[in-house]
Amino acid sequence: MSSMRSDSIAAPERRAVITTAELLALGVMVVVVCWLIFPRDLADSLRAAEMDAVSLSYSNAWLRAEPNDFPLRLLLAEELIELGRFDEAYEQLDYVAANAGSDRFLLRQQWLQARMPFVALMAVPPEYRHDDPLQEQALEALLALRPEDLDYRQLERYAEMALILGRPDRAVAAYHQLAERQDNPAGWYRRAGDAVLARGRYQEAAQEYLLAMGARAGTDGARDDFLTAMATLQAGGYLDQALREARRYERAFLADNEVLFRLMKLAQAAGNAQRAEYYASLLLRLRDRAAPAAIGPAEGQP
């Protein structure tokens, strides 16, 4: 009996070691500790990671607790735009516009706001885009932006948007902005030239290729830029202009067989016999110097 009595008394004592209230208090303490330590890393991780369904859910939860985490809110808006969830993206951008005081956040908010109709337009089949109201909305949004306010990544997308929306002039402006911010700008001038050449604007394209040539500061690529500019003008039928540009820049290439040959053919196509003979004589002189038995006194320039 004593044994049974001892067991019946000990059980309630063991159950009473941690009461329900104390258990709840312990749970609250654990939550508080996690809240003080974990969410900081969570917010940083969300901003640094690519968004997926889980990340989007965590981001929304975090923003309910920290509504003024504007970098994360803008990142979330960007991802929602790319996913085509425009109403949700508008909510995020409206909050930033109403509450953020920093120009850095507001400029990015304006960029994302302007990008939204373009992304929506890209979901429309290409054959129907021209007549879709989104076309005009996207173009108006693009024209409202200033390339100088955009960062490097935004400028690249801005140029892409401008080309698709039929505004190569805006794309060229963006490429020039990128060129000004780079140590090696020639590639951006080349892209500007390609953009306008694709639309049959030969003279503008040639000027961009000449800008690329000048930006290379005498590197090997300058020769290719020069020849591309000459070929572009010739393809457009601007033979006289091509010869004028050739005379402006030819001095750097007068020891290059291929350049001289191309210029000679250009002069012949333009019907300028004097210039064709001049380039031919320089070409023959270079070939004579290259042959060991043909080394002799230099002749005067015709």
C-alpha cells in the first residue's frame, strides 16, 4: 500500500515541475531570442538571394514586421514585376513612394514603375504589340526616365527597352552614358553603331564606329572600327562621305596593306581616280619594301 501511495503522490509532483504558464513563458523567450538574432541574417539573406516562392513568402513576412526595409521591398517589387504579379508590385512601389525619403530609393522606385508596362507588353504576342495600349504606356514610361539617373544595370535594360519600343536614339543615349562610365568605352559605341545600323541609319552608325575607333587610343581594334565605318558608309551609298572620313583618319593606317587596299577600292567605287591612284601607289610601295630585292629610294607622294 505504501508503495502505491508513494507513486500516486510523486506523479503530480513531477508534472508540477514545469507549469503550463512557465512553458508558455519559455516559448516566448525562445521566440524573442530568435527574433533578436535570426531576422537580421534573414533580411540580409533575402536581399542577397534570388527570389523563389519560399523567399517571396519570407520577404512578405519580414516586411510585415519591418515595413520600412526599403531595399528588400524594392527587390520584392522587382521580382513580382518579372513574375507578372503587377498588382502586388504596385502595392510595394506605392508604399516606397509614400514613405521613403531617400532619393536612392525613390529613383529605383521610379525605374521599376516605368518598367512595369514594358514587362506587361512583352507578354503580348509580338504580332499584336503595336496595337496594344501597353505599347504607348511603355513608351511614355520610357521617355519619362532620364538615363543619367539610372545605374549601370538599369541603363543596359533601358537601352534594350528603347530598341524594342522603336526608339534607337534613346538606346544610343544610354550606350553613351555607359561609355562615359567605363574605362574601355569602345564596346558601347560599337553597340550603339550596331543598333542604328540595324535600322538602316548608315551615317549615324558610321559615326558611332568612328567614336569607338577614337576611344581605343591606337589599339588593334581601332583598325577594325575604321574599316567597319568605311564599309557602313559604302553600304549606304555615301561614298563621298566615306572618302572624306578616310582622309581625316587614314594617317594612322597608311602602313597597313589591307586598309590601303580597301581605301583604293572605295575610291574606285566613288569614281575618284586620283585618290585611287594615291592609295595604289602607297600599297605598291609597302609591297616593294616587303621584298628584299626591291629596297630602293622612296618616291614622292603623288
